[in-house]
Amino acid sequence: MAINKIKVASSFSRSAQDYAEHAVLQRTVAERLLERLELVSITPNVIVDAGSGPGRAARQLAKTYKGAQILQLDLSFNMLSQSRREDPRFFSKQHYVCGDVENLPLEKNSAELFFSSLMLQWCNDLDVVFTQIKSTLKKQGLFLFATLGPDTLRELRSSWAEVDDDVHVNTFIDLHDVGDALVRAGFVEPVMDVEHITLTYEDCFSLMKDLKNLGANNADINRFKGLTGKNKINALESAYEKHRVDERLPATYEIVYGHAWRPLQESSFGDLANEAYFPIASLKTKD
């Protein structure tokens, strides 16, 4: 699958004004990702929030790490503008960068924490992304992320498969492939796990409207470019009805959570691959 970044930016820009109102899944995932920071002991001076959207997570990071400079990075200028309106005009430690994580416009060795919630699924080359993220982090810096796994929107995918052979739903990367890419980039001690979250809708139209409002349209370059006819939409709705449970239609999202560290000492891939370099003090244990 190849992601059309222009389409992604355009879709999120159109939805920027009302995004926060509809972003139930995004808020939930970001909150759970933020909770994972309680398990590590770091005191970052500079934090990058990549795919920051309307800035909710960035503002929470500022509360958690008082005094830290937060760089909100997003592909959509409108999203950054929307976030800027929520922040104080003067003395804000929030900064805004419109850019692509696959071509990071950030200084190397500049951040202690790189945070990314539900952004990586819009990238084409994780090897490029992870290499650039690692170079942006200082040594012993932490990369914390959540992304969508291949089981995401399985009901919608299987329903479309009954209608035609066109590409209607984005394809997402498996947990193991994400982990392999982290190791290839030179990160150490990657830790990953998966959670399934199911949202329910009254009908198929409500689901499709929700995806559109969130800017989460199909961005595959190989997608069908024409308008979808009424007959196909009716066939999709009929196929989706087979998934109805307790008078609601489910939409499953596979959430892949992970974190990894930039090592204190660099090594080539395969050399000391199982050896990590970061301070014991960086780990916490809960009582």
C-alpha cells in the first residue's frame, strides 16, 4: 500500500475544526499512551508530539512535564492552527511545525521524548521514519507510540470484499513488522503490545460519516478514484448487517502500542542487537 500524503493532509485539514468533537478513539488511545509514561522515569526538556492534531495530548504532556518545550508536528496546517487557538498567545511553551515525519524538519539530537499517537499508519516507509525519529532523539531518549494494526476495520473490510475487489480500506502494519523496523533503525529494548477497541454505530452510514469527519478516508494511491454508486453502497450496507450485534454495528480497531530507546552507545544492526544502554533510573516499578 502507498499512502497519498497530499490526500491525508487535505482530509485532516477539512476535518480540523470539528475533529476534537468526533475523536473518541483518538482521545482514548492518546490517554492510554500518556498513562504509559508513568512507568518510566524521564525528565525531558524537549518533547516532540508527531501527528499532534488539535493538540490535546501536547497540552497534557506540558502538564506532566512542566517547563518542557513541546513541538507539535503535524502534516495539516489547519490542525496546527486549530491547536494554536487553544493555547495562550504569550509565554506558551507549545511550538508548531507543519511537516512530514518522513522528512523531519527538526534538529538532530534535540529531544528527550518523541511521542506519537495514531500517526504512523499514515507513513509509507517505517525504516525512514524510525531512522529520522532516532536521529532527532538525544542518546537515551524515548520513543513512545501507538498505531493501527491490520485487524483495524475488519468488519468494513470484509463487507466491501463482498461488493467488489477495489481498495476501500487502508492496510495497516503488523506489530512484528513494526518491531523489526525499530530494531533495524537502531532502537533498543522495544516493548510492544496490542489492544482491540470496538466502537458501535446505529448504521453503516453513521460509521462512514464518522470516518469522514475524522479525516480517516482511504488514502491508498491504488484506491478507486470514481464516485461509489448507490447500488454498491446498498450492497455494502447489506453485507455489514451480518456483523450487527445487540442492534448495533461494530467497528473494531487494533491498537499497537510500543516504546523503544535510543541507546547510549550506537551499534550497527546485528551487532550487540540484544544489548541495551539506558540508565536503570529510567525505569519505575509500581507499588
